[in-house]
Amino acid sequence: MKKIFGFVAVAAAALSLSSCDMEKLPYTAIEQDVAFQSVQDLTNYRVGFYSPLKSLTVGGRIYYEDLRADMFHALADFGNYVGLPYAWIMESTDQDAESLWFGDYGVIANMNYALDAFPKFLEEYKEELEEDDVKLVNQYIAEAHMTRAIAYLDLATKFCEAYDPATAANKMGLMITEHYAPTSDNTKYPGRSSLFDTYKFIMDDIDAAAAGITAAGAPNSVYYTVDAVKALKARVALYMQDYATASQLAHSLISEGKYALAEGDKFVDMWVNDASTENIMLVTMSLNDKGSATGTYFIYDNDKGDGTTPDPQYMPTQALLDLYGEGDIRFKAYFAERHVVTETFGEDDLWLFYKYTGNPTLRTGAKWNYVNMGKPFRIAEQYLIAAEADAKLKTEASVANGAAALNALRAARIKDYATEDYMSDAALLAAVKAERARELVGEGFRMQDLKRWGQPVTRGASQSPSTGLMKTGANYGEMTNKDITGPGALWPIPKTEIDANPQIRNQQNPGY
């Protein structure tokens, strides 16, 4: 029997292919009979488990969702960059939707191939492998499960409704592909599973990752660790309203004390040079192996190139700026006041979003490229998960624990912070919602947060001096309101996918 070796080309090819070819082997592949003859061959293939994180944790995968939410306004001369998603007027033919859909399913195809091929390798060479080799290959299998879980979660948060245990069995989830089985027979393509089954599949992958990943966690780990798996599971548990599990996992990560919250200038430095005591994982990049840019649309300086003469497409709303009080180090880390000049609409002093100016080691010369390393799991998120889950558990003890977690985060971010006591679960939950906005802005969580809270997208007032520089109109301007359960809240499944797969022709998201 011939075995096929795909590597990263599998994922790359799938970016532009519809369902009928989603896992079709590209012509650049070589037979596994040649490639998979040793554990080293599998180790080489394993690179493809981590390289997708350079797109899954930075760039459009995160800024698309924050731009679609309620914290940014488009400038009048924004050139329609990310304009359709921002205005909630996407079509199923949009390239942005296709990039998200086929990009993630390309990663899934790559992982599916590995999850079929690696166990077969173990079986075929079981008489020749040392015990340590078997453990290593089983670790690689677990890592493939972890990457597949991340890709499926990215799809679920963008293309599916928020998870409600009471209705998940009757809501549409994703097409689940567990094995690498390319075929031109479109009668064999899967339809959309239920949302319950989609999240169960993600959790099963996380549990499979936990069974084989044994590396101890440490700040800035570049490979998956037991702590990274735990952090992902805590996030998914929160999304699934499994508050007891989310609380337990998040508190355990906090109490172990491995990851210290960055304070003062160390927090500012984290958003420039990336490494930090609070990164449970860091997606390493190099000058010759960079990921996608994240900060371009918030800064874009094509004049001096150092952020002093910006020409941004998007600016923070006044409501976002007003969230930060005196002494909050996040304001210094995330925002900068700059004079913005446009050719047609005038000029003004604006506060701009400068969270992703770019890591100096990832560029040549002084000109900014807005590329920072991905931070898929930060301990700060775990403090917020713990506090929110505890508020939802609604016991006196849980609310006290959640308040303690929230106060600890705030104390690390706000100079001379005075501890606040939250007397009710409702008050704690309200505080957590505001704190997630302050802490996680620009990290891709906002739309998912609003969906699971059932809150509308309300783009508040523009920065007071900048009304003339803001894009106006029904879909763009001040106080624009979007129904979080209405058309446009979910991304459309690409038309190419719908056309290729008869099982999902009546399973498009609402409004498309």
C-alpha cells in the first residue's frame, strides 16, 4: 500500500479549493514510502503543525473580528479596506470569507493527514522503534490534535452562533472531517454537524492533545505544553457555558504561579518585543519567517515609516478610550496620540491604536511593518476566564474567588489600584465584561464575546474632534447599531463551498 506525504503544501493548496478538492493531494507531494521511513521524517513534517499559527494567531484572523465589533470607526478615506466585513455587508463570494474558511480547512486537512499517517507509521515500524521514539510520535499525534482544535475553534467562532447548551443540538455547526479521504464523489462530502457535535469534536481533540503532550509549561514556550492545552480548554469551556470546568482550569493556571502578570513598562515592552512572563505560549517568528501583519490598518505610515506620520484606516471609538482610567498602563501600551492628515477630509489630532507597531527584530531598517509574534494564550485571559466563570457560578465563594482574580489583574495594570469588592454576581459579571474590553482589545475576542453575551454591536461616538474624519453612513458612522443575532453577525460560507457540496446547499448562514 502506498502512503502519501503532504507537508505544508496540503494546507497551502486547500486555501483556494472548494469542498470537492479540500483535501486533494497537491502535485508537489511525494510518496510516504519515500518520506516516512524514520522518526526524523515525522519530525520534519511536524513543522507543519506550528507554521499555521503564524496566521491563526495574528493578522486578519484577529483584526477582522474586532473591526466587525464595536470598538473602532473607519476613517472617511479608509479606502474600503476590510470594508465589507466592517459594514456587515459581506457576500458569499467575498475573498475575506474564502480566506478564513479555506485557510482553516487547509490546516485541518494537513492535520487529518498526519492523524491518519502517524499511527500507521507506528504500527508499521513497531518492531524497530525504541520506547522513546514511540513516545515522541505519540506526542506529535497529540500536537496535531491541538492544532486541529485551534483551527476548528477559529471557524466555529466566526461561522457559527454562540454555544448555548439548551439549543446547541439544534443549531448548525461545521462540516467535520476527521480523516484524510480525498474524493471527487461529492455525495460523500459531509454536511454541517450540529453545534453540539462541533464543540464536542473540538473538546475531544483537546482531550487527545492533553493525553499526549507532557512538556512542562514555561513562559514563551514555542511548542505546545500542558499549560497551553489547559488554557485552550478553559477558553472553550467558557464558550460552552461549562463554568465549573472553566473556573477550575483557569484558577489552576493562575495558582501555579508560573506566569507573572507583566506590570508597568514590562507590559508595554510585551507589545513591542513580544516575550513576556505572562505568555503561556509565543508563536516564534524570525526575520525570514514572519507571520501576517496585525497593526497595518490602525497605523499605516508610508511617509516616515516610523508611526509619526500615520495614515490609518481605523481609529478607536471614544467609548473604547473612555474605558481606561488614570494610571492604567494599558492605555500607554495600546494607544498613541498622532496628528492625522487626509487629502480630502482635513486633519486632526487623534488617539490611534498602536498595540501592534511591530517587533524590531522582524524588520530590516527603521520602517515599521506592524508584525508581532502571536500570543495565543496569555495568563491575563485566564484571570478573566476565572472571574467570568465564577460570576456565572453565582455562589458566594465563587464570586469572592472571581473578584480576587479580577482585582489581581487590575492591580497589575493600574498604578495605585485600590481593591474593589463586588457584592453580587451581576456586578462582577459587568466588571468582567468591561475588563475584557480593556485588556483584550485587538486580540480577536470581541465579536465572540458579544455573541455569547447576547449584546448588540453599538459603535459609539467618534472621538470628539474627529467627526469630520470619520466615515459616515448607515453602516459606518457614529452610534451604528448591529443586531448580534441578525444577518451579518456570522460570516458567510463561501459560495464555492456551497456549490461544490450538495449536502450544505440549504445550510448557508442567515442573510446570504
